[in-house]
Amino acid sequence: MPEDMKFVSYEYNHGPSFGAVVGADIVDLSDAGSSLRAVLASGPLSNLRAVVEKRKPTVALDHVVLHQVVPDAARIICVGRNYRDHAEEMGGGVPADPNLFIRTTKSLVGHEQSVVCPKASAQYDFEGELAVVMGRGGRHIPVDRALSYVAGYTCFLDGSVRDFQKHSFTAGKNFDSSGACGPWLVPASQVADPQALTLTTRLNGEIVQKASTSEMILSVAKIISYISIFTHLEPGDVIATGTPAGVGAGRKPPLWMKSGDRIEVEISSVGTLANTVIPER
């Protein structure tokens, strides 16, 4: 597989599709399956190498609308308080066990799509994260084999509505179009070590979060292994691995996102997810 190949879910002229990004262009792969999730279920992404190498680009990357990486993900499982400094800035101790919650697909948009600042709250917060996309299904996955189940990695914005989160974690994490995932899926073969990446979040160009994924309390492998204890993970499942310190709620005074803001989540070896905040209409 070419070293710079990445995979996207996108829309251009004929409805939703998916393809491989090579350089600044997309090679359409919609005839390989109904979606990226469907293709992951049929086998590893490396199976598409020969197809991509024989085809000419279909469209320029900057001419399409990018959707969240797996628009039809069956599950988006998120880990809370997985960086020690973040757990402490939120006013609690480091959790003894994994702190999990679920986001819906409707709560996420893709790269360069707008995220929505809700009418019901002025406490719209940013959380930049590394996300994992599963490539193989499994239950009771051993930690030492967990990374072999990963299809690839992407960037994740866990937009949180903090006042709602206080009384309902589900509501606070699932306002429509409040988070984002993208811009693409980088195959696991191109990320030597998911615990050796630099995560940087910028709000209007200013760095608000910066950390190494080595600072996670639970590694990617341990997260996958833990989740697989209680559920059979499936290809296309998305796992967001937690955010480091620096979130708006942890600052004095708090720093909330507002309409017109530009939020970016950059992860080394993966890419940059960028979104503009708009008001709910």
C-alpha cells in the first residue's frame, strides 16, 4: 500500500461514497463495497492496494464533502478521563476502572463540516482525541494482540455540552453535530506506535491542548481488550481514547467555544481535523 494512502468517506455528485486518498486526489472505491465499514468487514484494507494502484484519481480531495470517517458506524465508544492531568483538572481523582460512554453517529460530522453550538447552553467545550477504527471483530481480545485488530486511526473532536453533562452524560455528549471525526482513516500499518503520537488542539489558531498519547492511563491496546470483555467488537466500530488536559471547563475562567470559532485537532502521523462553529438554527 502506498505510504501516504488514506481512506475517506465522502460525497461528490452521485451521493455518499468512499475511496483512497493518494496525494491530493481520491481514487473512488465505491464498487468494492457499500461503505468503508462494509469493506472493513470483508477483509483488511491492504486488499485494496492493487485496485488503487491500477486506477486513476476520480476527483480532487478539496472538491468533495468529507463525512465522518465511518458514517454508519454501529458503535462509537468513548473513554473519559484517560489522561491523568485531565482527570485532575475536572476535579476528580484518576478513575480506578475505564470510564466509558457512547456517542451517536448523529452527534458527529466530518472534516470541514460545521459543528453546532447549541441554543440550550453556553458551555460548549472542546476535547481533542485519538480515535481507533476496528478492522477485525472479536471478543475477549488479549492486550498483546489487540493492535492487530485495528484497521487504522483518525482524529476526534469530542464536543461536550458541560452543563447538560452534569445531569445527563448522554445528553451532554450527544447534541446533534456537536463533535467531529476525520479527516480520514490512516491505516494502522502507517502508525508505528499509537502511544508515541503528539496530540494538539487549537482554538482560533491558539494551542489549548498538547500532549503525547504516551500519557494515556489506559493504552489503546488495553482499551480494546477491556471493551471486548463485555461486547463483541465489530469492523468499523470507532473508539475515542480520551482527551488530555486543557479543556475549556478546566480553565479559570472557563473557555467555551462560540459561533465563528475555528477548532482543530492535529495528531502526528494521522492528520488534522478542522471545523468551524456555527449557531444552532
